[in-house]
Amino acid sequence: MKLFAGLGNPGAKYAGNRHNIGSMAVERIGADHGFGPWRRAYQGLVCEGRLGIEKVILLKPETFMNLSGQSVQAAMTFYKIHPADLVVFHDELDLAPGKLKVKTGGGHAGHNGLRSISGTIGEAYVRVRLGIGHPGHKDAVANYVLHDFAKADQEWLDLILRGLSDGAEALALGDAAKFQNTVAQRVTPTRPHQPAPEKGPRLPPEPKTEPAAPPAPTEPEKSPMQRLMDRFR
């Protein structure tokens, strides 16, 4: 059994924020793969379903980002899930928009949701880092992550959420490489092979032609006096 936790802040006010891309990810997986209805439990919203042969619990903590660990720990305790079977989806400032990386263990890099989870259950869990880009200055980060995605972001955002759903089964089975490749194919599809242009029938070479001979020189026309003198020669 696996627990997929999508981090974000609760309520309609935050639903479209960049900080909520993790929550968007598990919502999309649940919708596309026929999971059961969402219900309130473990200080969050949960639903259950299957990805391939693996039973998966989806969790959206409602403790606000800074206390995500409380909700995650409560769900893990009830379902007896080990940290290695926890997958956390979260926004990542250090990745370009539309980029994704899977990482197991390590620090929280200043992410308050990861800080809370690591402080509660340890660091030995899987993270799906979803790139949202960086505003350029650390003082602008809070305002940036707590604002909705711009209209210009909607195309890549939809593609990466589709890709996450496409690859969710591989992720549940522990195949991180296949999962990442599946997402990449959706976000940056391979260009179709362009066949070489068909060659027409080969024509015989044109026969070589010899250059035309220059015309023979002609004698200049004689005057009447010269013609008269020729007659008496």
C-alpha cells in the first residue's frame, strides 16, 4: 500500500495557488483513475483506489502547509504505512516550470511542508518535486507561491498534471525512471519521424553535344571596278 500526499493550503482561496500544485496532482490522479469519493479524515481529505496492482491512499492535508506533517503522520499511523511507501507531491522553486524530479530522502530546502513532514516522520520518503520557477528574489517568494498560476502557465500546468496521471501507476510500483519518462513524453512529446522524400525514377543522362563549328569566313564583296578588272585578267 502507498500513500500519495499532495501538499497545499486548504480552501477555495488557495486552490489555484502555485503552492498548491501538489494538491492539484493528487486530485488529478484520483479523478483520472476512478478513485472513491473524498472524505474528511486524518486532518485532511482522503480517497482510496488502485494504481495497477497497488492499493493507494490519496491525501490532501488541511492543516495548512506549515503543519502538513500532522496530517501525514495521522494517515500513516492508521494505515500502518512506512516512510518508504510515502510519496509527497510538492512545489519546487528551484526547478523551471513544467520540470519534475523524483527524489528519496534529503533535506527540505526551506519548503515548510517538507520541513513539517521530515520533523514528524523523518526524511526517508519519496518526494515528487514539481517545478514552478523562482520569482528572482527571495523576498518575493511568499507572494509568488501564494498567488494563482498565471494564464500563460495553464498550458504547461495541464500537461504536467496529465503526465503525472499517465505515470502514476509506474510511480506506485516504485519505477521512478519510467514515471519521469512518462511525464516527460506528455510535457515534451517526441517529434514524429519525418520520412525522407520519395525519389522519382532516375532519368538517363542527356547526350553530350559537340559545339557547333564556327561558320566559314566569307570573302568581302567586290566593288564594280574590281569585278570589271577580273574579267580582263
